[in-house]
Amino acid sequence: MPQFKLKNIEIYSKVEAIQAQMGIIIQSQKLINYINNLDLYSLDVKKIRIDAVKWFCAPNAISPEKLGFLFMEVECINKETGMCLPGMVFLRGDSVAVYIVVEVEGKNYVVLTEQFRVPCGRKILEIPAGMMDGSNNFAGVAMKEITEETGLKAPNIEDLLPLGNAIIPSGGGCDESIELFFWKTSVDKENLEKMKTKNFGAPDENEIIRLLFIPEEEYESKLVSEIGDVKAICAYFRAHSRY
């Protein structure tokens, strides 16, 4: 069985098809970032077993940049207690999300997206968001997601305001951290009405995204009663405490 190492941590798979891809998998930035972020002063990491892999490309075109997700088990021990820790990991990588406020004729609206999320089994209200690419350029990815998901012209980088440290929405099973940004812009009434009727999203990803514009004074009550998106909740309160 082929074996590979990163930072002296053995990485392997019992799945024959994955074994053949392992040389490419260990070059992916997602896996490298995960291993670089391990607290090896506190954790004694023995092995990482990869059980499943999802590529964002055709099977004959795989490359380190096209690695989508890994499902893996990390064999590790807490050095303080000497006890094994639960190590099932869904390796997804980092993401960005943008809390957008648009001003229309002197009135502020928060922009939400609505789309089907298969893991939840239904449509979900969220703020615009997307996965990081291989560039690790958070602001660049944020601007790309703004254009794809809302049709708004992306802002200048200096207009995109960071909202503190990344949030970790599901640390018990997933590595994902989300960088949050705030952006305020303005549109005219005619364009607002057009945006309400259009579909947005990346066509090559089969995204169909509709936009909702929530009056800013109603938004906090909807966060409490209707909106379960952790990105939307955290970004709202951080933005209002900073700007």
C-alpha cells in the first residue's frame, strides 16, 4: 500500500482508487493548509487515512487545484491527557462571505440569497458566500462571489471591509473557516426591481440563486425568527459593532 508523508505524518488510504491519486492529493493546498494548521505542540498526530475524495473536475483531469473535498480520519492523541481524540474530518477548506447593504432612495436593505442546499434538503436564506480557490486571496474571492451571486459590480478592495477573525461554523466535524466582509453600496429603484426577478449564480455549477432585499430595520428580528445562516448572524452583529 503506497504511503506518503507531510510534516512526518503518514497519509494513506485503503481504497485502491484513492491510492492511485495520492501523489496528487498530497500536493493540494487544502490538505497542506490543514496539516500546517495542526497544533503539533498539543497533538501527537500519528496517521491520516483518506476514505473518500471528491474532485471538482472530470476523473481524467485531476490536479491539486481541483481537489474538492476529502473525508478522512486523523489518528491523534492529546498530549496533555494521553487520550485519543475523535478524528473524523470532512475537509472542505476555507470560504468567504459578504454582508451587503444596498441603499435605495435613502433606504437601506440587506441582500440575502435563496437557493436549494441539498445537505439541508430545502431552500436556505444566506448572505453571498463561496469557497476559496487555490490563490488564498480572500478579498478577490469575495468580489467574485458578489458578482456571481448578486449581479452587482464588484467593489474596490478598499471598500470591502473585513469583519474580524474567521468564524468556524462546525468545528466538531469540518475544518471550514469563513472570512467575513462588509460592503455598502447603492442602486436605483429600477435596478432593484430587476434584481428581484432575475436568477443569479455560476451556470457551470448549476446554481439558481434568487435575491431578497430585507429592510435593514427588520433584519435583526428575521435573524432571530427565520434566518438560520450562521454567516448572516455573525456578519450582522460584527458589522454593527464596527461600522
